[in-house]
Amino acid sequence: MTSSHDDNDSYVPLPKWETNDRIGDRWVLRKKLGGAHVWSIDSVIPRPRQPPERAVAKRMRNDDASKTARERFFNEVKGLEALGRIKGVVPLLDREPGERPRWFVMQTATPLQDYVRGKDFRSLVSLFAELADTLFKLHQEKGITHRDIKPDNLFWLENTPAFGDFGIAGWEDRVRHTQELNKLGPFAYLAPEALNPKPTTYWPAADVYSLIKTMWSLAEYQYECALADATEEPDATEERAEVPILFPPQGEMNSTTEWAYSFRRFFGPAGYPLDPLLRDATSNDPFRRPTAREIRDEFQSWLRLTQGIEPAPSPRSVYGTLVTNHERFNQAKAQYFTTLQSEIKSAFKNVVFDSSVKVDWRFDADDQVDGPAVLASHGRNAPIGDYEGDGPPPPEPWEGALILRLVPDQGDLQTIVGGVMGDDSARPTVDLVAEVHRTDSGGKRTLVREWTRNNINAEGAVIVEALRDILQELTAQIPISPDSRWTSSRVV
């Protein structure tokens, strides 16, 4: 086999590959997999008492040997070689010697779409939590962006979901030229800014967009496969029905305006907390999208919260209502308030909520409100309680503050639990606060313990887990008798 040339201007195309040709000193070609440039190969000399090692060879295309295409190919080989073996990436096994390699060999892996068929939606979320973790490490630690995430480029390898095909990836140590950034990836999975890329395009956010669009396509695929498999005869010996992978919808996928864009379709009501993530990750604004790490964390929280819950996919239905940003904030506020009450009920078994505990309750400035202060995030700083400063009094407490007081029918302890919502960021967020107070014989209250969690997505699974963690720690500090009765009222 002719070796590659180091002189970029004297590139020599590879001869045509034929079955049983040898490449390098280790491999023999077996059959074409994807056109003439991807082949299944075997090792020439198998290991003792082992079958030949199976792998996949990819070669430079002679029908697209432009300078840009060659540079992409060379950079893919060099990048994978520098990356080495990293969990979650299909590794490089071999390549043509020289500075300008024209072929390389990758480890054989199972297409992820084949692996997920027959598995449930929770399994898919678990796989994409792992993929998001790998993507975060590629972005943060390696300076690598994939730029071509789609179902065809995801694999199952050594009990781990993995990324493959880094042919148009962005590598930290290479110069990117505008002319290299055309024809990137399939349009259905591309972020809007990647359709007309510029040297300033923020590719980590584009990867996040493609990752979630790909997850949606595979969730649809699982759904359709389940329908197809359910119609087959139990004793059928033929292969399972072929089900195509459908392209995802274009643009932002917001379940508040289009019910079909909801993970409830694939898991039932418990899939709802993932809908805000779907909306934000597919936003047309790249800086509104969460990072790969935030996607990982959200998926992991949701998986913990849904342990033991049986999937109940919802039938397809489509309806749409235009929702303004203000209405979205109010929806998030109502959802958070429902979550707050639910988690308090779980922690305080005999709690009674009085008439003030409702989302549209209005604060009365003449009320005596307990507690030293509430968090000062999102530019929303105001105390709970009587104002004793020298300057003008603070503004009325904010619409986004939802704080409940819990008082037992006996004992000298009381608690305050709640949070302050902010809408200054791209997504509604909550700063959580909880406090335990002790009252002495003279009626003076002192702070015993406090907990805070800042800047939590107001609509997702993470806030449920954070509230649950806080309340578990709080109730561990208070000797709560099973017979104790608690009264809850809203203080702000």
C-alpha cells in the first residue's frame, strides 16, 4: 500500500480498496460498510486461541480530496490519537504512518439505536446522562467540540454509550477557518447558529442542542419500536420490523405551546420535570441553553426521583397556546409552589395549611413576619419582618417570594421554608432557604440552623431533590412526634 506524503501540495490519492486487500501490517479488508470509504476489517494475525480482531477502517475519499477535506481528515486522526482511550469515545486503534495519514482504524461498536430498542425511557435518560458527562469532559477538559452529534454517530461500546465520527470536530489546538465550517452535520440536528457558522460560533452550546435533538429522535424511535414489536407474533422467527429514525422537530421544543413536545409522551406524568430542559436545550438562543454538565445533573436527579415509577406513555395529542414570558414565569411559580407544599407534606405528616397558603396570596405590610432575612439573589434583596433601618423602607416583597412558616402545636421550635424566584436569568430559578428558630420564655426567637441552595432551575427535577434534601436535614434537627400537629402559613 502506498504510504502518505508529508508534502501537502503533493497529495497522492489512495488506490481503490478491494475485498481481502491488506492495509498496514495488521489488517485485511472484508466488506464495505458505508460507501467505498468505510470498511469492516479483521486483524491479519489473531491473538492465540482468539478469533481475529474485528474493527472498522475509514479512508480518505477520492471523490472529495479537497484541501479542506484532507485537513479535516488529518485533524480527526491526530485529535483521536492525542485523545487516546477515554471512556465514552470510540478509540483509534491504528492509522497509516506519516504526518498526512489517509486511513485509520477504529474499534468496532454497536450502533446506539440498536442497543436502545426494547429498552424503556429511563434507560435512554441514563444513557444520555452518561453522554452528557462525556461531552462536558470533552468541552471542559479537552477543548473538543463534536459538531456532528446525531443517532448515526452514537454507539454502545464496552458497556458505555460512546461518541464516534469526529470528522468535523473542533480541536483545541487547530486554527478554524470560515471556509472549513460549511456543510456541517445533518440539518435536522444542527443548532440554528451552526447553519451559517462563523469563527465566533459557540460550539459547546451547538453540541448541547444536537445532543437533546438526538435524544428526542431516539425516544421517538423507542416509542415506535415498542408499537411495532407489540404487533408481532410471539413465535415469529423473522427479524423484527424495521423502524426508521425520524428527524426531530425544528427549533425550540416547548411543551407549554405544543404538548407533543413533552417527555410525558414517553414516560407519563413523571416525565414532565424534563420538559423545561428540552425547551431550554433547544432554544434558538445558544446562551440560554444549559451546559452539558447541567444536562447531566438534571438527568441524574430525575433518575433518582423516578426510581420505582412505572412508565405510562401518553397517547399522542397536539394542542398549542401562545405563552408569554410573564405567563411562563407564573407557570413556573405555580409549579414550584405545588412542589413546595408536596415536599412539606411528606416531611411533616400532620401539617395543616391555613387560608394564606395559596399562590395568589397578597402580602399585607401590616403583618408581623418572622425570620431575619431571605436570600439576596437575582437583585431581589429585602428582609422578612419589621424594617429597622435608617433609610427608606424596602419595597414590598417580590411576587416571586414564596416563604411558609410551620409552627407546632407544642414545643418551642418553628421553621421557615421557601424560596425566592428570579427571572433575570434565561430560565426561572429559585434560591431556597430554610430556618429553624427557638423561642425562649420571654418570646425572643433565635436562629438555630439555616440551609440555603442558590440558583436552582425552578421547573426541573433538581429543585425537587434539593427541597427534599433540605427538609430531610431540617427534620433531623427537630424532634417531631408522630402525633405533633403543625400549622403552616405563608409569610411572604
